[in-house]
Amino acid sequence: MKKFFFLLPFGLALLLFSSTGCSAFRREGRTRANTLMVTGNYMNSRLLCDLAQYKTKQPILLFSLDADQSQQIFFMPASSKVQQIEEDEFIDIVSFINPKRIVIVGGNEYVPQKFIDQIRSKFPVMIYNSQDWSLNARMLGELLNQPGLLKEFNDSKERLAKSGISNN
């Protein structure tokens, strides 16, 4: 009986710690992304991914060159603030997101090849790199089960063109 009372505080402490502590390392409160979209900060690719994210609530990793041509990477979750990440954190953030699949929108002209190579070894990767952006929109819409994505993409491009914004 003395052993029981001696071990009881340790057991309670362990139970308390496992139920409340280390929540940063538990995965049960976080949902896994079905599709991670990775693209560059160019009009067609950004517009397509933003429209897809609005419809599906899937995250985006955005590559952008700053004024001195150094690479910047931004994590754009669907429901919270955009976060800039360092290049050496790229594979860690992708692993944290743990997507079922990754779609590179625009190919290696938009996402540097070294980053594509890093994720190919760990995740299923699809690359949509057609010069025909309507085709890319149709394929992404089919993949995400969003048949209206192509129409919304073309309508948005038309509205932007009417307002004087170029397709670059």
C-alpha cells in the first residue's frame, strides 16, 4: 500500500503533463493539408493559386524575388497571417504541413529547382507548367474538385486586363 501512495504523485504528474504539456508536439489538433500549392509571385500563377485557396482553404508557399534579387519564401495558410520563412526552413515547413500531395504551379521558372528536388523525395509532386494558363487552371480545378476554377480564373484575368493590369 505504501508503494501505491508513493507512486501516485508521480503517476498524477505524468498524467497531467501528458494531457496539458507539450501541445506543440501533438498533432491531433491540426488537420493535414490535402494539397499544398507552391508557386512564384507572378500574376497568372498567384491569381490561380489565390482563387484555388479561396475555394479549398488549402495552403500556399509563395516564392518571390525582392529588389536585390534574393529569394523570399512566404507561407500563406488559408486562415491566418502570412509568414516569411527562411530558405533553410523550407523542407521543415513542408513537413510540418504534411500535405498528401504538392502541386508546383508554373514549374521551375516560378519555383527554383533545388526546392522542387527537396520535396520530391518526401511527397507526391505534380507540376503544372503549361504556357497555357487556362490549361493549368483546368487541371488544378480538376485536381481540387473545383470545376468552376477555370471560369473564375478566366473571368478574373479579363477583369484585370480591362482595368489595365498586364498578364505578366
